[in-house]
Amino acid sequence: MQKTRMLMGPPELTRVAPARMSTNQLAFNGYWWEDPARLMMFFIVPLYVLISMSLLGNQKAIDRVFFDGFYAFAGALFLITIMVVSSFGRRTPARTSQVPSRVPPLVLDLVFVLSCIGYLTMMGGLLAKPALLMAFFDGSDSAFDLLEVKGRVPGISTLTQAAIAYVPLYFYVFPQKRRGLTRHKLYFSILFALTALRSFIFAERLALIELVLPLALMWVRFRRPNRPSKILMLGPYLCVAPLIAFFIANEYQRSWAIYYVNLYDNIFDFAIERLGLYYSTALNNGAAMLSIFGWGTGSPEFTFDWLIKFPLIGDYFRPLFGLDASYTILLTRYADPEFNNPSGIFVHFYEWGWSALFLAAFIGWLFRKSYYGWRAANGFWCCAHPVLLVSLFEILRLPNLFSGRNFVPIALLFIVFSLCRTKSARPLNAIPRPY
């Protein structure tokens, strides 16, 4: 029987596929939620509309609502700009005959060590006082008590984010499923366990999301190539129930058992309302910034957060941005310091005024580039796209794209594919799958 060589994962790694592959499998062009433009159209923008309608309606959970029809329009314009620009020039990536590159497994060892250094710095206080951790799990202390011993060393503790780069790199280096226990599988399990622990004891839900989402995308890409699934077509909608369950587990020790058990009939109602508040208060806090401080009056501390928190040189740039406690004061006087997210939309209007739409266009261009690199199996973009997509999922709640925590994995991936790659010994006569 004639065989057809199909690409699986990185361009240099191929596998043999039967010629009788079904028409649906041959036509499979990836899931809609891998594409930033379609993700915006079918998930992010509809979610924004629902939250906006909630804020514009009979809102009782928020004492003072700044979000009105004008802010709803401005936010929608920002999101639509990203969506439109990211959809420009749609085309199927051309075939490639370039000599591929291969990332050596040793890179995974180095990334793992960097992440462990970060976690050792962050959790060093708990290692010195293990009784605090035991008190947290038996309900005596909350996550807020543990935050007091959280290690924060600029440029060092942020290395925990190297774990995010490890996930896509693992699938890129080992696109085929490996049998048995290997050290790199063990590294994977350790990093996942540390991130889960961090998520619970330091109340950092985003940390686990930053690991799980790239894991899901890389698994679909490398473990299920050209194998469409009706269930996976649901994409982010499929994640709603697991997200609620994760939120309940995460909030149980943090706030439910200590305080909210006396205010709600059951933990499910508490989780639904509180999860919704995280998104609605984020949009309202962003609108409050514009209402109180004005448009284009803030220093670009959110846009250049990655530079301010850059190891070694960040402290030299910090004074240039005139950072102050204005936002903290705003939360204390007009909002709720517990719900302190400013959204990833209105902060840019606060920094740049209406010129923030140019920044939205840049974001759209960046996601367009990452998506086409992902489809064409470009090494760097294939690993960076899942990492960047986390920021798009969280744009209604957080300005994560330009944050220091997002900069670390992207910078590491750039360094890996710029300096640590080696040329493949075999010539490539393969066609990248139309992904």
C-alpha cells in the first residue's frame, strides 16, 4: 500500500500515515479556538457582551458602577480591533523545504533548573516554617497568612514562569509519546505539582491556567494530529464546568470555610457569583480608572510592565514611569481591594487615550503572526502561540500580555530557538500539515 508522509509537530519530525485517511481528517484545519480571530469572535467578544449587559443592568453585587454604555462601546472597539487585525490576510502556509532545526533535550534540563530556582526563592519561607503550610491545610490559616512569607526577589522569583516554557518545549522536543518514566516526564510532574501548590497556597489561579492551557494546545497538536473530535470542537465552552470546580477547590480554604460559608446557602452559588464578579469588577475597575483619573493621563506602567520588572535593569527604568499608589487608593475609596483586577482593556486607554487602538492593532498583528507560525510549525511560534493565547483568554480580567510574568517564558523560548537549536542530520521532504 502506498504511504504518504505527513508532518507531526515540528517540521523535522515526520510519520507515515495511511493513504486511506478519511476526507474529514485530510480537510481538518485545526480547531476554531486555536485561531485568535475566531476565538475573539465566538468566545471573548460574546463573553464581554454578557458581562457588559450585567453591569449595565440591575447590578446589585457592586456598590458603585462606573461602567456605562460609553465604556462598553470603547471596550468593544478595542476587542474588535484586535479581532479584525488578527484576521487580515488569511492564507494557508506554503510548503517548506528548509533544513529543519532540532532542540536538544538538554534544554529541558536547563529550563527545569531555572524554574526550580524560582520556586525555591518563592517558597523558601514556607520551607523554613512548614507549620504554616500544615496550618493552611487544616484550616487554621488562610492564603493571606501564607502570602506574608512568600519570597519576592526581582528577577529570581519570577523564574517560576520558566515552567510555562517547559510545557511547549517538552512536546516540541518529544513530539512522539514516550513509554515509561523518563527524567523529563518527572520534571513535568514536579513543575505541575509545584504550580498547583502555588495556585492554592498563594491564591494564584492564573499560575495553573498558564500551565494547563499550553498543555491542552500542545497535546491536541502533537498527540492528535489530523484527528478531529466533536467534543474538542466545543473548546473553551467545554472548560466552564472544570473551571467552576477548580474555583471551588481553590476558594474553599481561601475564603469559603473562613467567611463566606455563613453568607451563602451552598458553595456552588458562591462560586458562580464570585467567579462572575472577578470579570465584572475588572471591567468596572478599568472604567473607574478612566472616570477618576482621565483618558491618557497615566504612565505606561501596564504596557511596559515587562521592562519595569526586567532582571537587573528594571530598577533603573522604574522611576521613569512615575509609579505611584493611585490605583490602590482608587480601590480603597471607590471599589473593593479584594477584587483588584483592572482588565486588560481600559488600562491602555488610561495610558494612551484613544491611541490605545493602535496598541490593539499591534496586539492583533502579534496574534496573527503567532497563529500563522503555529500553523506552519515554525519552532518558536509553535511553542510561543499557546503561551500568548493565555493572555487573550484573560484579556477581560488582566493586562497579562505585556506583564513581566508573561515575558519570562516568551524570552526563554526566543533564546532557545535563537541559540540552542541544532540542524537536523536528515534532509526534509515533508509537507507541513494544513493546520
